[in-house]
Amino acid sequence: MRLLHTSDWHLGRTLHGVDLLDHQAAYLDHLVDVVRTEQVDGVVVAGDVYDRAIPPVEAVTLLSDTLARLAEHTTVVVTSGNHDSATRLGFGSALMRERVRLRTRVASLAEPVEVAGALVYGLPYLDPDVCRAELAPVAADGARTLLARSHEAVTRAAMARVRADVAARRGAGRPRVVVAAHAFVVGGRASESERDIRVGGVDHVPADVFAGVDYVALGHLHGPQVVNGPAGTLLRYSGSPLAYSFSEQHHPKSSVLVDLAGDAPVATLVPAPVPRRMADVTGTLEDLLGPAGEPHVSDWVRVTVTDPVRPADLFRRVRQRFAHALVVQHRPERPQDAATRPVLVTAAADPVLVAADFVAHVTGARPSAAELQVLRDAHEHVAAAERSA
């Protein structure tokens, strides 16, 4: 059985205001070609298909066309991620053709898609606040006890359902088992562009949650990587097909070709097309306008100008040299101590800790435990409102 694992397409996303849809379409063309030339039995898309709950029309059209093209050659299993609206992505799933299977509902996570003799289970993104009641075990009297408010608790409960289904199907032999999950597994390395998913201050899921599975097709982290897991289980992030932040400029963007025919899964990275390189360029404006800047004139660049005094007409002059400059900043070269060094705030940072740092900066004192709880409650209230939009 040959599987192609991909995730985190983020259709509709922009990069510092630049529309990426054409580049995303080029990647999806490449994906269809790989499926056709490598004789892939199944494609697994592990969440964050769209970049936001209500995607632009062009992104919806691109997804529809891509799924139709893939279904001409293979079976496609698609799960929802934390960026997706599970309801919107899963709309019409009951009407989909047999070779396009959407897994966006908790109720159907233990219903596998059978692909060339393997069982593929698609776990949608499991928000603890949304599904810890639905995933709670039912007592003999019909009562439910809420699961702990954590990603670990809901993922363990989901995997318990998967294992029960696998056990019920074993009969003549042990089938190959693949699980697609959108989660931050302990040991994974984040970049700057993944959205924070902390609940109660915690975002991680231990790798042992997936014990007993042959291959875990992970989504959420944008860097391709293997995560150390239990013996006999291969856990891998395919990563995003494009770089969505400068922290990803050195990632080998790819999809994962997985062969499940032998004793253990064999995974091979298939490089994704690079529409335009990303690079950091740093130096004095004179240097950057000269030979030092020449290798990067066609790249997406973050330009840091280090002249002691801000040069006149800086932005225009940089953009004349670097037509695809996304960030232009002036940072003179001078020593900085820890108290004056700027702190980088990214999409992956804990918003509550960022707010706490701001409180400390303004008031001169760190917020108390009670004040931190107020900040966390406020953030989670806003996050819940966004999910229901």
C-alpha cells in the first residue's frame, strides 16, 4: 500500500500581503502529478486545508477542482485542522464521491477508510472545549463524566475509539493502521506561523497516545519532521507545502510518500516546487544596493538595513533593488543588553504570556496568578467566539 501524506495547505493565505493562491495551485498541480506517476493508493490531507474558517471563493474553487482531479487517480482522505471550520469543510461529505472521504466530525473518527487493505482513520482537530463531552466515556447508567480540559485527554479518548474499532476488525489478521491527526505532538519543532492552540496553557499531546498505529500522518507544524514515538509507530509531519514565515525559509518543503508493504513503514520525502525562495538580507544600504544584494533580487526578502543613521527614502530605494521585499527594517548595529533587546512575538507565541509581558512593561510588575487567570479566561472567551463564527 502506497500513501501520500500532505497537510497545512492553508488555501487563501497571504504572505505579508502577497496573495499565494497561484503558488498553492502550482503545488496542487504537482501533487496530482505525483499521485499519477507514483501510483499512489491513497492521499491523506492532515488538516488546515483552508487558512480560515470562512475561506475566499477562489480557495474553495481550487479545493473542489483539486479533489476532483485527485479522485480520478486515487482515494483521498481529508481531515479538518484548527484553521478550518469543520462544519464548512465537511459540508456535503455524505454526498461526496466514494474516493473523496471527509473526516470532520468527532462521531465518525473511528470509521476508517479502507485503502488497499489498510485502515485509514481521520481524526479532525480535537478542540478540548468543543469535544471533551462528546468523547467522554458513557457509564452503565448512561451518565458521562467530562474529560480533562486538555489536548492529551481528548486525543487519548479518540484513539481509544480507534483501537476498539481495529480490534473488532482483526479477525483473520492484523491490518495496517494509519491515523491522520492534527495536533502538536511532544518533540515536534514549531515555526513562527502556526496558530497557537493552547487550552489551559498547554498545547502538546504525548507521542505514546498513538501507540499501536503503523503510521501517524501529522498536521499542524509547518516543518517536515519525524517525531520520536512508541516502538513500531512512525510519526511524521509532512509540513506545509509553502513557507508561510521567514522562520521556514530553510525548510525542505515536501510531501511524504509512505510505503506500507514491508515490516515497517518506509517514508520518502517528495520535494515540493519552490515558487520563490525566501531569504534574510542584512547589511548597510550601500552593500545591499551593490553586489552583496545581487543573489536575492528575485527572492522574497526580509531586508535589515544596519546603517548607523536611517538612510533617506529607505523603503523606496530598497524596493527598487528588491522588487519582492516583504519586510524592510532599519536596525543599526550596536550592542544590546537583555533589557533593551526586542522580543520577537510570533503567531505561535502564547497570547496570555505576551499580554503578561505587556503588563509588566507598562506597570513595572508581573501580573499575579489571579490576573494571569483573568487574561487567560479573556483570551479563551475570544477564541471560542472565533470558532463559532
